[in-house]
Amino acid sequence: MEKNKIMLVDDNRDLVTVVKVTLENKGYAVQSAYNANELFSRLEEQKPDLIVLDVMMPQMDGLEVLKRLKAAQETSAIPVILLTAKFQYEDILNAYQLGADVYITKPFTSTQLLTEIKRVLSGQNVRPSQM
């Protein structure tokens, strides 16, 4: 059985390392990018089954990345889980309106992230905008 491919995008290299090891130990194939340009370059080579995306990054923030992903035909169907320290209702609502599948606030637990990843990849995800 082929492993689910996850693209992890965060400018915090320590967080990327910890999350990558956690996901790989659970059987996922994980690629990482540390900024938007790196993400878009990697997406030209291979499309993941899921993108886990930080919101607050230099150059281009995660919300702008999300807009571009959802606007492009070749990436619009890839589910996106946002990770962020922003927890205001308006931020969460905006993220879902832009097409986020899941919004997880930092700090988060590995169990929380793994649960959401499994849910999204199993097709059990229902965005608030779809309710």
C-alpha cells in the first residue's frame, strides 16, 4: 500500500523536524518546505495528498499561499490544514472562507494533528462552509 504524501510548510525548522518525524513514524511520506516559494517549486515536481501549512511565514503568509493553492486548478483539490498561533474568530472564519479544511492553533499536540490528518485523508472532512 502506498503511503499518503504530506507536504509540511513552516518557517520554524525545529517544528518541521519534530512534526516530520512524528508523521513518518506513523507511516506517512513527508516532504517539507520552509517558505512559499519552496512549496510552489516542490508542487511542480509532485502533488501531495495533504498540505500542512503555517500561517505566519516571511515573504508570503499562509493565507496568501492558501488563496493561490485554491485558485490553481492543479492544486485546488489538495486539502490544507492550517497551523497558526492566531486564534481570533475572524482569523479562523477567514481561513475557512479561503478554503482551509482544518484550522489548528499552536501549541497543538501530535495526537490532535494526527487525528485531523486521518480525518481529512479518510474523506470524512466537512468544512464549516459546506455545512
